[in-house]
Amino acid sequence: MAAFTAADVKALREKTGAGMMDAKKALEEANGDIEAAVDALRAKGLATAAKKSSRTAAEGLVGVAVEGTKGVAVEVNSETDFVAKNDKFQDFVRKTTQVALEQASDDVEALKAAAYPDGGTVAEKLTDNVATIGENQQVRRMKSVSVTSGVIVPYIHNAAGEGLGKIGVLVALESEAPADVLEPLGKQLAMHIAAAFPQALDADGLDPDVIGRERKIAAEKAAESGKPAEVQEKMVDGAIKKFAKENALLSQIFVMDNKTAIADVVAKAGKDAGSAIVLKDYVRFQLGEGIEKEESDFAAEVAAAVAG
């Protein structure tokens, strides 16, 4: 007769996030002792956690949190979208985002070294999650914004839970205008940012490497025209100005009316409110952006698993 019940298996799974068969086997080996089974699962998982760390993790969640005049966005990756739906993983992302909110910098290593609410550090809890859930997971990046006076408005696109989703946006509005004016404006701007994907607040903030690549492409196109060098130079300058206008937030055309520049939208809102409003900063984190996903042959993987 088994030294444990189905309820014990359920309790162990809820406590560790382990699969059904792993939980059952651990209880069998521990003769029904749930705490011993937890330790066994953790030890088994920790032994392979280092190996899992080399796997590509491009799924997961973006968490956003705001308190007073400060907000933060954090991206935590997993290997599959299935894990992103796991309550244990979501709880980790939410709590880690709250820890990040209390930090004075955007240093991810400092975040991982910070105390985790349930004990230990964020990094230790992350390693424990890798061990019990069975997938590589990474705290990839964070960014905070703040204002002296005004509001930080959060927005989640494709929300997976409170403050969690695939795209997380924060808008920092510096102003003495009342919150009932700033909040709706911030929400609209955040929705624009989620849709329009600006690369910087203004043209001066655009990545020089990106501008360099765009200039090279524009120069190659201009050369193909066969026009005089001075004309080609003007063509290149025009292309770069157009790129900057389309990719810097303040000069982008507002998606809500498709005609007004964001800078003018903010200026008008301030004029109507009788108090200047400054779009001081923003954050836009889209899950997995910039991560190169490995191509895999699913049929081959299944065949390999069957073959043992």
C-alpha cells in the first residue's frame, strides 16, 4: 500500500510546481514524507539547473508596477508560453517586479542579489524555480522611470494577470495638473507607445548604431539612383530625418487621430489643463524582443524522446 494519497501528490505539486509523475516518484522514494520529497525534487532539479541555463528563453512575461511617482518594468523569460501561464512563475514575476520598484538603479545583477519576499534572494528563488518547473528562466532586464510631480501611468497589452503581459508600457508625465487630467492622457500615450514602437523619446536619443545602419542603407539606395553626389547626400539626409521623425516618440503621429504629433498632443493637453505637461520618459518592453530563437525540428525531438 502506498504511504501517500492522491491529496499528498496534489499538495506536493502545488508546493513545488513539479509534474504529476515526478511528484509521485518523489513521494514513493520519500515513503510519503512531503518535506523530504520537496528536498529531493529540489536537489534533483538544482543538479540540472545549470544545464538548463544554456537553453534559449524567449517566452515569459513583462511585469510593471507603480508606486507614487516611480514605476518599473521587468522582463522575465522562460522557454515556453506554457510556463508563463504557471501560477508559480507569475507570482515570481510579480514579486520580483515589486522588489525592482524599491531599487535605486536599473542594475539587473543588483536586482537578482536583492532579498526576495519569501526568503533568500531573487537569484536563489529563480534557481529554485528552474529546478522545480523544469525550464530555463532568466531575469533579463529592467527599467524604471520617475517624476518629481505628476504621474507614472502603466499599461499592459495582452494582459496575463494583474500587472503582467506580453507588452508592458510606462509613461512618465511631469506636471502640476490634476491626476484626472494626466491619467487619461497617459493611458492614451501608453497605448500609442505599445502600438507604434518608438525607439527613443526624441531624435537625440536614437541609438547611433541604428542611425549608422540606416544611413548606410540610404546611401546605397541613393547611389543606385545615379544622381550627382550632392543630390545623393541630400537624399541620405532626408531619409535619416524621416527615419528619426517616425521612430522618435515626440515626433511620431498620434495613432488615435493619425495626424497630430505626440509633442503637440501633450502641449495641447497642458494648455487645456492650464498647467504645462512634459512627457519626461517612457518604457516599452515587448517580450522576447532582440532574442534570437533557435529553430527546432519538433518531429525529430519527439522521435528522439521516444527512442530514449
